[in-house]
Amino acid sequence: MLQHEITRRRPLLDSKGNIAEPGFARRLLPVYSRKDIRAGALRVKEWDYYLINNGRFALALTVADNGYMGLDSISFIDLENLWQQTSSPISLLPLGRRHMPASSAAGDVAVKSRDYSISFRHIVGGRMLSFEMKSFSGSLPISGEISLSGEPEESIVMCTPFRKGAHFYFNQKINCMRASGSVYVRGRHYSFDPADSFAVLDWGRGVWTYSNTWYWGSASGELDGVPFGFNIGCGFGDTSAATENCLFYGGRLHKLSRVSFNIPRRAGEYSYMSPWTFTSDDGRFEMDFRPVLDRSADMDVKLLRSEQHQVFGLFSGTAVLDNGVKLRLRDFPGFAERVANKW
């Protein structure tokens, strides 16, 4: 498919609150401003989500202002001992008062309550993620501090409309940042070494329709000594102008077309822990995926529901760069997810 690349800096939204130029960019060229949104504060969703993974254990941190609901989340995933714990305190009606930054490149995020704190700060040479929660795993606490460095020159930036007017999704995924630091949980210290620990930032701002199902996959690491990663996904709006599917190799983005998530079914139900496959219409992303752990959650409170399956595992297959070079992956750590929301 022909995909539109955004190459100049301009406001993200037009006077009606619609995406002014749908497509993708390699850098944060579109300019986001809450004042340009033509929807009520209850409908605006803004979040910062970080995931750090080294194939043995992973950490996910979220701070979100979803208009009617604030969400702060800490997840720790032990992929060797096959356990995970997630705690996601909710607050009512933040309505933009969390002052989420208008750019991923500047501005800090911090939330604090009697029981926990999470902060994302820009520092010289990178970012610092700090967090603590008094009662995370039963009565046991979690705490940690992770520094991120080596942000690549290019990332995937998506300007995606929905078919409903004044609804949109503005998103940046930054892969392949190196992570250093430690997490203390269940009485044990887990250390992230920048030699094999990598982070992705999922930075999202938008006005969403009520019912959505999205698919997202991501991985970051090294391939033969070169930083390599990928971002694949769909279900985030009208992607007729561009998909978010891409490879990252040596700090550069290589654009892919459409990628299909082939999740197996058993007796009509998704079988998330059975082997998946991924196929692309341009033949440039052909993968097998062996699940290791399903971080699942199902929040159902009448009109609001979020059913999530974030499956961590290992990718094996081939990915083809823009210049035709074929890369071969074997047991490359990452995740793939299916999330159905009514929100």
C-alpha cells in the first residue's frame, strides 16, 4: 500500500479538531495542543507507557489521564519463574489536571498518593523512571529507578483519524532505548543491564471512539551487534493513509505495509498461549511467535470494560529492510497483545 509520510512541522489538528495531515513521520513533527481539541474533556485520553524487557524479566509503567479516569499502573513480569503482578490504582475525573506534556521530547510526568508514586523525568542524555508502591504483591512493596539512554534518531509517529469527526489518535513509539537500573520486588533485586535491556515508550494523545479493539506488538534488542526492533499494530483508527508497522535498525526506521496478527483459536475462543504467526502483505515481516506468559486483565464496570492480553514471548522469522537486506531472528524477546476496550 502507498503510505503518506509527513515531512514538515505543522499543527496536528485543523479548526474542526480533525487530523490535519493523516500519515506517519519519522520524528515528532506534528504539534499537539489540547486547546485544539473539539471534544469534551471527558473524551480526551493522554498517556505515557514505558516497557523495559531483557527476555528474563520485564517492567511496565503507565501514567494516564483518560478524562473521566486517571490510571497509574506498575507491572512486573518474571519470565523465568512465570509470574507477573500488576497494580493499577484509578482516580476519578482528572479532566486534564495531570498536565500531561504536549511533547514526548520535553516535560515531566509525576503522580503521587499516600501509597505510591511514579515519575518520568528528562535528564541529561536520556530519561529517568522512578516508582514505588507500598503494597504491590500482597503486603510486599515494589520500588525502583531506571535510566534510559541511547534514544535513536528515528521513531514511528502516527497521525491517525477515526471515521467519526473530531476523533483522532496521535502516537509515538520510541524503541531500542537502553535501560539501566534495578527493581526491588518480593524481597529481591532485579537489575537491568544496558547491554541486554531495552525500553520502548508508547506516548499517546487523542480522542477515541467508545468501542475499540487493537493489536500491538513490539520488540527491542540487538541483532548481530546492531540495535534492532520493530513496531506492529492495527485497530488504532483509520489507517488508510499509513500503518504503524515498521522496523528499526541502527537508529533508522524502515517502513512496512500491513501486518496480520494470526492468533490461534480453540473451540472458537482465542488461545493466547498457543503459537502465533505474523504475516505481511509485502512479505517483509514473517514471524513465528512462541508465547511464554500472558499478562491478562479484565476490568468490567458496567459501561466501561477493558479486556487485555499482553503476551510476552519469543519471535523467530525474517524481516526485510528498505534496501532488501533480509534479517533473520531467532528467539528474539518481545510481546504481542490484543486489547478490547469500551471506554
